[in-house]
Amino acid sequence: MPGSFSNAMFQAFQKEAMKEMLAKGNLDLWFLSAAGKNIAAIYNIVYNNRVCFYQSGIDVSFDKTFSPGVLLHYHCMGDAMKRGLSDYDFMLKGNLDNYKGKWTKSCRVMKDVKISIPVALIKYVQGREIASSFYHRVKPYIARNS
């Protein structure tokens, strides 16, 4: 199914970012296979002594009673412990991520901050920049009535 990785520009970005992370040892790509077919994949970023779970996928046609994604997470956490890493961070929890709450009760609260600048403020700042530029190019003077 198409998802966040289906956009061509995002794919190009990911290829470049993954090359860089792989060269620096910051990329973990894990696959779980059954009968020669990949049934689950996890894309983790390793940074600052922690594993950050970035993206995953499962073969939805595989046996529904088996949880290949859960099994792969177990493997990734075990590998992180063997490597002496301090955290396995599930990152954000969305509407389809209820399984993340089964792994831990601790979480960090994240907030989105959106800043909206009214057009009038933009015009004011642009006007000040123009005036400042003009002020530095032309010697100012004060005219006095005599």
C-alpha cells in the first residue's frame, strides 16, 4: 500500500539520508522472513546511545494470528541491549500505534507549536528592513525651520 515512502522526493531524500546514516553506523534495517519471503521490516535510527524506531511494515497477507512486527521489535530490543544501548524509543504514538503502550508506561510528551505571522507584521518587518537599508546608504539629516 502507498504510504509515507511513496512520494518520489521523499524517496530520494531517504536514499541520501540512509547512505549517510549507514556510513556513520546510525542505521539499522531489520527484516523478518518466513519461507523465503519478507513478512516484516523495521527501519531504526541509532543515535546518542539510543535506538529510535522510525518506520516499519508488515505483510498483511501473512497469518493474522502471528505478529511478525512484535517479534521483530523483540529482536531489535534484544540487539540494542547486547550492544549496550540505553533506550529503545518508539517515538510518536499515533492512532494505529496502540501496541506501543504494551511495551512501556513511560513516555515523553511532545507538543506541536505552530507560529502564524499576520501579513501586517510581515509588511512591518519588511518596511523596517528597507528603511534600515536606506538609512545606512544615505546620511540622514534633520531639517529645521529657521
